[in-house]
Amino acid sequence: MTTGVPSLPSDQVTLSRAYRYAGYRASGLWTASTLADLVPDAAARHPERELFAFEARRVTYGEFERWTGAIARDMVRRGVQPGGRVLVQLPNRLEALAVQVAAFRAGAVDVPVIPIYREHEMRQIVADCRPAAVCTVAELGDRRPAAELDMLLGEAGISPAVRYIVDGDRTGWAAMPDLADPDHPNHDVPLPPSPSPEEPLLLLYTSGTTAAPKGALLSSRAVIAHLVNFRDALGADQHTVTLAATPLSHLGGFVAAVVFPAFLGARSVVMSGWRPDDAVELIASEQVTLMMGATIFVTDLVDRYRAAPGIRRLDTYACAGAAIAPEVVDRASELGLRVVRAYGMTETAGVLAIGAASDPLERRRAWDGRLLRGMEMTVVDDDGNLVPPGSIGRLRIRGPQLLDGYTDPVATAEQLDEDGWFFPGDVGRIDDEGWVQIVGRTKDIVNRGGEKFSTMDIEMAIASAPGVRQVAVTAVADDRFGEAVGAWVVLDDDARDTGPEPLIAHLAAGRLAKAKTPVEWHVVAAIPTTASGKIRKNALAEVPRIAVWRTSRPATP
């Protein structure tokens, strides 16, 4: 990677890496534990303790251990090998938790994919990860995900050993072992030994600056280092009760629902989707103490707590994934809800900086937390020179929570250097006390309530529509999600007269995720570019509009 930052000679790089790794182990951040061990070990200690409540179901550690063991043995019996990839595209439901943990226990790599991804995105992911097993539903809204996967697997020439279907039937697909009958006929099938802590067990697709989703590989030791740090930063223990309302195909949702509680010996409450009124009732009735997520959830809670002053409230909300205004932190604090800002990403196995509930409000409201133990961050200018504390520049990150790399070696080389530094594409500052503040992004993405979309991907989809001569996509302000998709388009005369409906229909026909559909269409005569032809997105706001079309926010994926 060419960054402008001076690199150490190769022998010094090796020595520096060895010292860092030894430090991670000595400090207890890297351990011998793996993600495959978490549930069995916790179940052995307290099998009758409740692990999570999901809608009307309550599941103990012992029940979940037996269920995930049965699914893991079924996968092994059907031919899933250690290191094979298990692609899971499910909405929030019990099976989404079980099959992902079962993948770990089978020695496989869990590949959770968000349900809003359709054929357009899934084609790229299937071709990249080449799954040994797939799991999805028969129907999801107006979609048929199992049929879509059959088509895409056929296109790619892939024949998975396992195809699990949930809530439905389809030729060539099987039902996974059920929670009510976990013993199944697989109890004699041996599970492979737990993978070593440094082996990747999670493959998560994250939209970056390229059109195709990037597959980030995370090891057990990276994820467990985050669990150790997160526990210590928040003072969490076996009495902590988490609420998981974000997609279980997100790292944050999966961790909050089962990984972090199992690590603590605690319990969680899992929702099938975000329903603010129900969440307020669950927080009160289940004595929830901790929630993690994006800004939209905490603003919904604050609005409802104002209307119901006597109800028991959440203790701590860790806000990450999207920007949060200091005023929101203030309003929450007035109601007794402690909001701590955090900064992190998939590539760091979660947050790498977070505030504590005991930190002064003036810090918690304006800064994105302090660096967690073992995590390093420096700030450099455009030439790669270190800037003084408090100065703004490009961030680079290193530490025990870092990803191993991407499935694409080119993407790995672009963002990871030989000294172990990761360049996330974010701009910010860090002061001399280790407090971090994010002020912008160099990445060209839209962050819609924590879902990050590549603008290039959306631009390519719009550009393929009839009548579109030029297009630029940016983030636009959204009162609920923080950001939404906005498009600047140069259109043929005929296309100008038809409004946005044909463009929206074209995107829908191309199976682009509905959340990526622009809510603002700015029709312009020309889009400003540099001498080399690159679009000057920072100048778009100054371009005269021929017309502005505003459409409703997508209500469904």
C-alpha cells in the first residue's frame, strides 16, 4: 500500500509485529478461546440460565447448546468441511442465531448477509464467497430468496453441500434441526476440533468505495479482543441484559443478541424488528440495561420517554454506526438515559473507541469515545505526515481487533499496509488524552441509519437507465436515518418530462435494494468535473437545478 507514511524495514516490521502480538496475549486480549467455544463453555457452566428471550420464546443456554450442536452435526454429516463458508440470509428470527453459531461449531466460516440485499448484491457475494452451505427463507415480502439463490448458485456453477430453507419447501432444500427436537439423528456425528483463534470464522460484506461489497475476514481472536474491551469499557457482567433490535446479519446485532451475552454469561432480549413502542415496554419488563445501535433507535426512545415519564428506562445506550448530534445526547441525559458515543466498523470487529457512562457529559456529547485497550490510532495529513494532537487528518488504525484482510487481495493492499496499519477512509482527530472525534469521511458512501451503501454502486445502476446521460450520487440529510440517497442527474429531454417514476422502476427491475433508491432527484444541465473527469461532488450543491423531485422514503427493503 502506498500511503506516504514512512515504513519500517522488513526485519523491524517483523520484530514490531512480534512485540505487539506478545503484548495482546499478555494483556488478556488474545486468548485461546474461539467463537466456537463460547456457547458450549457457557452452557457447561449454567445450562438452565436463560440466554435470550425472542418474542414469545425463551431459550436457555443448555437448549441453545443442544440445538446449535444438532445443526452443526447435520452440516458436517451433509458434507460441510472446516473452513467452508455458510451463507445466511435471514430476517431476525431464532434460526438466524442458531445457524450462525452452528457454523462456528462445525468449524466453518459464518457469512451473514443483510436481508435487504437482492439479486444485484447477492450475485457479487455468492461469486466471491462460494458457499459450502446456504440458509434462507422461502419468501420475504415480494421476494423469493431461496429461488434467487438457486439461480445465482447455478450461474456461478456452485453446488453447496447444504441448502437450508426456513418456513417453506423447495426441491433440493432441507429443513434444519428444530429447537423442539434438537437431538435429530445426528448425535453420533463428531464435530471437528475448534479452529485455532487466529483462523477466520466470520466473513462480513461491507460496502466501501467500490461498487462491489467487500468481504472482511475476522478471526476469533479479533472478535474476542473486542468482547474483552467492550466488557471492560462498559462495566458489563453476568447481570447485564442487552436488547438486540438491529439485523442479526449485522455484526452489532449478532454480537448483542448472543455473542456478547454468551461471553458474559448474561442474557439478551431479541426483537424481530425495531418497533419503538414495543421496545420501550420490553426494556421495562425485561429490565434491559444496555443497548447498542445507530442514532435512530435512541431518538425514538427519547421521544417515547418524554411521553411516558414514569416508565422504567434503559440505563446505557452505546451509539455507533451513524453520527449523533450532541443535542440528542443532552436530551437523553435529561431523561436519565446515558448515551455514550462510539466509533468502530466491521473491520475492527466492533467499536475501537467508546465513552463510559461515568464520563463527563461534555465529553460524551461531542466526542466519539476513547481508544480501547491495545488499539492504536494516528492521524496523518495528505502527505502521510503525523499531525499534532487535536489536529484533523486521515485516520490510521492498528490493534488486536483488526481484520485479517479482505477476500479481495487488491482491496487488502489498498487499506492495510505492511506495518499493520489499516486506513478506513475516515477523517478525524485524537487529543492527547486519547479521545477520538470523527469529522467526516473520505469514503464515498451513504450511511443510512448505520447501513453503508457505495455511491458508485448506485450510480452504475442509475446510469444504466434509459435517458440518463450523467449521474452523481451523494448522501442527503434525512430526519430519521441521518442520511439517505440523493442523485444528481443529467437527462435527455424526454426523460425530464416523465418525472422520477421510470428511474425508480428501472432500479426496482434491476433488483437494487430499495433502501438505495434516491429520495431526492436533482435534475441539472451538467455535473461539475475536474480536468481529469472526476466528479466534483463538493460542488454539486452550487449547481443550478432544472427540477428537483422528492420521493417518499423507502418503507421496506
